[in-house]
Amino acid sequence: MLRFKSAATRFGAVGLLGGGLALSGCASAGSISPQEEAQLGAQYSAEINRQLPIVQNSAVHSYINQLGRSIAARVDPRLNYTFYVVDAPEVNAFAVPGGYIYVNKGLIQRAATMSELAGVLGHEIGHVVERHGLEQMARMQNTSLGVNLAYILLGRQPGTLEQVALQGGAGVFFASHSRSDENQADRVAVQYMIQSGIDPNGMVAMFQRLLEEQKSSPNAVAQWFSTHPTTQERVDNVQALINQAGNPRGLTRDSQAYQTFRSRLR
């Protein structure tokens, strides 16, 4: 099994440099059409897939895309979403503009039910729908700042050589979204899960489990909290959103297909 920390050292800086990968001349996310967003995301995703240890298992890839698209396809017809599992023990997930979403194996191992993983996917879909990544990239373009994928997934500052690479071409994302972006993505996720027939309480269960693990083993989930600030207040806010929606009953919480998927990853 390839552990991501050693992989990150091997891969070095992931600045995603080169022509065609920058938001050249873009003043804001609103100036980019869905077609341009899809093209830009495809370029970034291709580079990411060359440098991260993506799980190469057809059954795993098929399931994560089936689950993710069951949420995204009903609510965001602009883009064709693609989901990947990263062979990394760290707990994290991130979204690339254009509908490319990555989830670490370490997070899936902690998602006991399908609805818990769906909550994470719904949240990342929310970032794409609300174009938060594009907004970050526009800000990065304006300030000449950026971070590499090692920072996003491992929560550490880039080294000197990596900073040089980043200054030369900048990276894709900042380390984390703003609190308002996170709350907006949470609202979108609750709405989309309900529309997709998935129990949104799984999102609360996942956040609560991570909070509990932070108390007992903070290092084990440090990367999640560095990129997705999660507090009890945030969990309570998500629960309030579910309650406002009437906390609908009869929605899917788990499935045998999901448990088989988790077993394959183990």
C-alpha cells in the first residue's frame, strides 16, 4: 500500500505549472463559462491524477462515481462529475472546479454508512456548484499566492523548494475555504442529499465522529480539521438545517453495496 506522506515527498511540489492551467486575465469566477470551467478542471484533474496515488480498482471507481453522481446529476446538470479515491490514510477530501472530487481512503474507512460518505460528497459538490474553487483561484491569481496538494491533503507548509515552484506558477487552491463557504456547502449538501433520497443525518454522524476522534486522537484527523474547520456549532447548524427541512423519514441510510465497497478498500 502506498502511503501518501511518502508519496508526497516523492512527488515534490505540485504547482500545476504550465500553459493553459492558469486563470489568465480572469478577474472573477463569474467570468468563466461552464464550458471553460469544465476544460480547466479537466486539465487540473489530469495533472492531479499523475501525481497522487489514485486507487486503481474498477469496482471502487465505479461505486464512488455511482454514489457521487446520484447526488450531483440531479441538481447540477452543468457538469459531468468524476469522483476518485486517493490511496492515502489521512482523513480528507477536496473538489476541483469542473466537477472533479477526490476522497482519501482514510476518510472512507471512518464513514460507517453510505449516508456518511454521501454527506462528504454532497459538501464537496456544494463547493463546485457554488464555484468556491474558482473564486479561490481568482483570488490566488490576484495575490500571487497558492499552496500545493501536499498542503491541502497533509496540512503542512510547503518547503523552500516547493515555495519557489508555487511562486513560479502558483497552485490550485488555498488550504481551506472560508467559514461562509463551508456553511454554504453544508446547506447545499443537506438539500441535495434529501433530493437524492439519502438521509442527511449521515452528514451529522460523520462530523460528530470526526469531532470525537479529534478529542481522542487529534493527529489522526488533523488534516481534515486543517482544511475543513469543523466545530460542534457547525454540526448543530447542519442539524438545524435538517430540522428545518422537516427531517424527512424513509430516506436511505446505508446499503450492502456501500459495505462491499468499503471491504474492497480494506
